[in-house]
Amino acid sequence: MSTNIPQDLRYTAEHEWVRTEDDTVTVGVTAFAAESLGDVVFVELPEAGGTVTAGEVCGEIESTKSVSELYSPVTGEIVALNEAVVDAPETVNSDPYGDGWLFRVRVESLPELMDADAYAAQIQEG
């Protein structure tokens, strides 16, 4: 498994990452999650303009091995979706922290998330 865990991001126990940019955050899944899933073949994202709630299911990621629920790490309004990932879901595998981002949220509530070191410790224990 890869140990590529960018230091500038925050992480959830469900293997989502969050990059804070002013009043919005970008959300994606970690390299660990992408590798665990296997080849991603389908991504279902929340609706633009809709709202998501921290800790609640907001979409799913389907791979050749399984279907996994996607949890929102924050509460707020969806302001952008990465349509490129819907059209080319394998991008989640090839570039999970870059072009493989999933959606952006204007944050109303941002819970406490793990830093890179805490996330690394969690996946090593797992």
C-alpha cells in the first residue's frame, strides 16, 4: 500500500481528504482508499447546489471489487462537482489528490479532522 499522505490535507476515518480553500473545501478519497477499492469504474456524486451533512452518505464509488459509500466530511452547500471524474472514474486511482478530487463545498460546519500523521497511524493499525 502507498504511504503517500499529503501533509497539507485533513482526513476522515472513512478515508476522505479535505483541502481548505477560503470558505470552501475540496473533497476526495485518499490513495489508501483508492488502492483498497481497486479499479474505480463508477462515481456517483452529490448534486450541485444541494447540501451535505458531515458524516452522512452523499454518494458512492464503485470498483471492480465492491461498492463503497462516500461520506461528506463537512456540512455545507455543494458548489462544484468534478464532472471529469464521473466521465473518467479511473482518475480516482491515478491521481486521488489532484485531478481525482470529487466535489467542493461552501462550509457551514467543519468537524475536527485528522492530520496526516494521525491518518497514517490509523491506516497502519487497520
